Amino acid sequence: MTGEQPLPQQPTLTIAQVVERTGLSRDTLRYYEKAGLIQRVGRTTGNQRRYEAADLAWLEFLIRLRETGMSIADMQRFAELRARGDATVPDRLAMLREHRADLADRIRALRRNAASLDDKIDHYVRLLDQPGSDELS
């Protein structure tokens, strides 16, 4: 006997706990696993999913990708590259840079659209402030 103690096992999370922490539904979590966005999740002897901290961190990143408009197909491609290891880091970096550039373009467009709405709101406020104005356009 070497006297080495086994490393303590990290606590795992049930699907209900992951739903609560991420806001994703059970169906979405199952879909993400089936679609290859997340690796097959560990199971208990009763076949219940048990998520590790690394699974949760990856899910949170997938949520950010989805919320910023990345397609499921691109998320699958990214997940596939990630699963293949460090040799794919340049490809993953390129994907993220392209996605970030697209996001910046959409943010600029949203800001222009918001400014246009603000202009129209200001126009209507000015019209309402003018007594006797019947020309609301």
C-alpha cells in the first residue's frame, strides 16, 4: 500500500439542477446531447443523467453562442472540433472570430435601428406637444 488517498469525486448535478442553473429545458438538454453539442453525459446505475462542473461550463458557453445568434449547425461544428482536441484550436478560434465579427455587425445594425425608432418617437412626442395638430404621421 502506497498510502495514496483516492481523489475526492466532484459532486455531480441532476438534470433538474442543470435546468434550474441554466434555464434550459430538459428537452433542450436531451436534444443538445442527441445533436452532439454535448458529450454523452454520465449516468447513475439507475440510468439518470449526472452532469459534472465541466458539462455545466460548456452548456453555459453554448447558451452564449445561441444567444448571440450562432446557428445550431455552427454550434455542432464547434462542438465537433472541440471534441477532436487541441489540434483544432486554430479552427475554433477562426469560428469564434467570425462569429464575433458577425455579432458586431448586428449590434451596429441594431443601434442604427434603435436610433431610427428614437427619432420617430421624438417626432410623435413633438406632434403631441403641439396643440391643435391633426397631422400625426
